[in-house]
Amino acid sequence: MGRSLCARRRALCLLLAAGLACGGRAPAPVPAPARAPAPAPRIARIADANTVAILLTSHNADLAAARIAVTRAQQRDVKLLARNIVTDHTSMSARLSRLAAGINLTPRDDDVSRLLRDQSAARRDTLRNYSGWQFDSAYVENEVRFHEDLLVAIDRVFLPSARNAALKEYVTSIRPTIASHLSLAEQVRTTVAESR
């Protein structure tokens, strides 16, 4: 499982590296009382076609794990979380596909979307090796981290990068759902930990 977490962090780093380019060197330290605020990082925008590909891959990755959890999870709360994720990510993925077709935008894979796809396969394989409490714990922990990472990407990469107004509106509209998934996954993680 540690290896899967490293892959997840590498994917986020790669995603953020693609979207966030801090310009120049770190600011020189300013003597105390006259401390100036640190300059905001400059955002290197990613193309809308890449944003769509990454988001579609993210939805599919989360759906793959949730579909396994619906059938293999032991605890009721874990199954409910998985069902909620299947319903919401299926809807969000379909909406994004319709949006991309409507604005004639073909998703374009890049290193991030390919890494997310590979990571999803490894995540599924890892989950299949677990059962009972161990499965529930691993699945929920993955959901917490996945949604934390996705919220960071939405806030720091996708929203600042979106050029198409409809795509920006879509990304804005899914953020509350992703945040609610994170909140629910954190609650379920507590329940799972207490059941041990």
C-alpha cells in the first residue's frame, strides 16, 4: 500500500508541476518587522483538452475502485460511500463528456492522465488483495487521499487554467461534490478505525 501512496503523490506532484510553475528563485529573506508577503506563484496554464482528459481519467479511476468496494466492502458505511461515489462520478463523467462534445473539445492525454490511469490499475490490483476490515480501511484511506488531491488540483490547476467558460463552470460545479466525498470519506475512515 505504501507504494500506491507514493504513486499517488507522484501523480499529484506531476499534475501540480504541470500547472504550477513558481517563477525564479525563492524571495530573499526580509528583515523582521518589514517582512513583505511572499509573491504568489505564477500559474503555468494547461490546455483545456488536457484538463478534460485528466478529469475524465480521475472520474474513471475513482469509479473503478468504488465498483470493487460496492461488492467487496464489509461495513455498511463503506458500501454507502462507494455507491455515492459511483452515482456522482458517473454523472460528472457523463456531463463532462457531453460538455466536451458540445464545445468540440477532444480530450488530449498527457503524462498526468497516463500516470493516473496506471495508478488506477495498481490501486485496483492492491484492493483485490484485501478483504474484510483491511479492504475497508485501504479503500477509505485511498478515497480520502484521492479527493484531497483532486481538490488541490481543482483549486490550483484546473480553475486557474480553464479558458473555456463552460469548462470553468463545470469544474466549479463539481468542486462541492468532491468536497462532500472527502468529508464523507473522512467520517467513514473514523468509523472503520473504531471498528477494528
